[in-house]
Amino acid sequence: MGKSKALQATRATQAALKPARVADAQLDHLERMIRSLALSGDAKAFSCLDRDYWKRRLAALGDESDLVSTQRARVLRLFELLARERAGAGSGKAAA
């Protein structure tokens, strides 16, 4: 019986999630914004925005949507980009 309740809860959770195709537009926007700010090389441009805001937006996207593996990978890369920017990796450009 415990299993069936857990399965019902999982199904209910999945039913409440937005489909992956709906998340694409939001993920595209977040990716454009975070990448353009992080890669601009202008520390002031990124500092005027709250990184925690972008992290919350990414987390909400993952929590509210039934993301496919490629979308999850994009979200993780954006979290990593925000972490690198916070650590100051964005201010010193590495040689290609």
C-alpha cells in the first residue's frame, strides 16, 4: 500500500508540472540574459543585478517544469556560469 500512495503522489506531482515545451521560451530568455551579462566583461553590468534572483528563476523553472535531460543540462550550466561569475572568473578572461 505504501508504494501505491508514493506512486500516486509522484503522478500528482508530475501532472502539476508544466510540460518541457512550455519551459523552452523561459529557458531561452534566462540563458540569453545570464550569458550576456556574464560574458559582457563589464563587472558593473552584472553587479547591478542580483545573482540570487537569477538563481531563484532557474530553480523555479526546474521545480515548476517537467524538464528533459537537455534542458536540465542547460539549467546546470547556467548555475555554473553564475557561480563562476560570483567567484570572479568572469573578470579575468582566460586565453583561448
